[in-house]
Amino acid sequence: MEFDYALLAKYLIGSLSPEEMEEVMRWRDLSAENEIVFSEVLRLRLSWNAAKYADGERIDMALEKVNVRINRARRYRIARSLLKYAAIILLFVSFSTVGWNYFKPETYVTIALGDSESVKKVTLDDGSVVWLRGNSVLKIPQSFSAVNRTVSLQGEAFFDIAKNAKSLFIVATDYVKVEVHGTSFNINVNAENKSVETVLVRGSVSLHTLNGKKILEMNPGERVAYSWDENTCFTDHVDVNVCATWRFNQLVFENTTLREIANQLSIKYNVNVNIESSRLAQRRFRCVINEDERLPDVLEQLCYLAPITYRIESSEIYISEKQTKK
């Protein structure tokens, strides 16, 4: 007896009877392919709000995700069956008061910081805390669902996530998804390079591709740089106390070249820092710069750490090696 794929459409929106659910489970267990199809439908049901299926175009988009792993010969027939029945069911439900309350569009709160804003601390409804860095955007649903807590990020943010075993926390970016399990971590999304750098301070996170495939699971103290173009990861170990100190309005340099420090100073103080020798540019420093420190004070600190001198000419800064007296 051929399986009625309308049951998958009903399962997608949660309207199966107990008998129909048993039939779906029996069909799922018949083959590995059926298991894959069911897993995709389950993932969509858990991760997408039902409002996203409220019109034919969105239903088609959702079903394309389901059908991506289905054999090409069967894909068209299954997709049409699911689309037809899901559309009929949704049309019926949407005309009822209960249906409107269930499918009403989810609203979001967007927090965007410009270049002039350094750090903003945000406390979410679940008790999680997010520090958003300047020139970044955080998008938060007005209320989290019972199944998951998903936010989206552009730019850089530090997260301290409240534990909730029943509700998975997900940080979505344009290139990778980060699944969180009661954790502190830093994420930096680089749109220019299409990459995401994640530093895990405490707890556990796992990185997933946009279609849900697991890339890797991180351990505390690790930094993972993921390249979307190349679909590759680079992992190393870092001092986590240094990597996320920006949220305290500090720049921390740990074994950092003077060239890298100069680049940061150029951005922070809107000046052009010139280093007058390549050897000096590669000299490494360890220092902390507070947000409210003036540029001359920072330069004096560097002079204390190494035999260098500087001069300021309007917005041009020149750093050179200090000449020793013969």
C-alpha cells in the first residue's frame, strides 16, 4: 500500500491524529531513505515557526529543504503531494481564530550599533546576557519559543547563555549556525571574508552548516575560524581572558606585533600610524589599553615597554627606534 504523503504535511503543522502518527512511524521505519525524509520534516517543524508556511511560496521553499535528500525520480511527486495538502490544511486553519493565533507572524527586535557606539549590554528574556560590539546587529524574537531560542548576528558579540535543557539556544549567522548548551563564548562575523570566528570561554558549543550539518564541537579555550567559501575550519588555543575583554572597553594585546597594535590604534583614534622600520613593526608587545586613555598616554606606555620614540603631526603618528647615545 502506497504511503499518503499528505500525512507528512499534517505532521509538519502538528495536526496528526494518534492513528495517523502511528502510520507515519511505520512508514519511517520501512527504509533508511524514509528515515532521512522524516528527519528533515522533523527538523523543519522544530526549527521553523509555522508562520513561515503561511503562503505557497514559503511552503515551496520549506519543502525544497525536505526534498533535497530525496531521490530525484521521486522528488517531484512527493513535493507536489506535500505542497498540495499543506496548502489546503493551512488555508482551512488560517480562517479560524485559533489558526490565526497559531500562525500569526513572529515579531522581532533589532538592535543595531553604529561605528561610534562601542559596546551595548543586552539582557534577554531567558536571563542570557549579550554584549554587542560597535558596528554590529543583533536580531531577537520578541519572545522565545518553547522548542528553541534563536537569535541572529551580524558583526561581533559576546554571549553568556542561561541554561535551559528543554530549549536549545542558537546563534544564526549568514555563514554558520552555533548551537549552545549553557555557555559563554565570543562570535565575530566577518562579512567581507565570509567567515566566522568563535572563541569558547566556558561550556560547550557546536558549529553547524546552514542546512544543519554538524561541522565540529568546540572545547573551552578553543578558537575556531570557519570559512564559508572554502567550507574549512582552523582551530587553535587562545587565552580566553584576552579574546573577549573588548566588552569591558579594553584593548588587550598579548604577544602582538607593533604593526597589529598600530592598526588598532589607527581605528580607535582615527589617525594614521606609521612605523619607520619593518624590524620595529614585527616587535611584539603585551599591554592593555583602556577605552578612556588618550593617544599620547598609550604611546608613552609603548615607549616604556620598548626603546622607541614617536612624534605626532596632526593625524599622522610616526614611531621609530630610539637612538642610543654612543
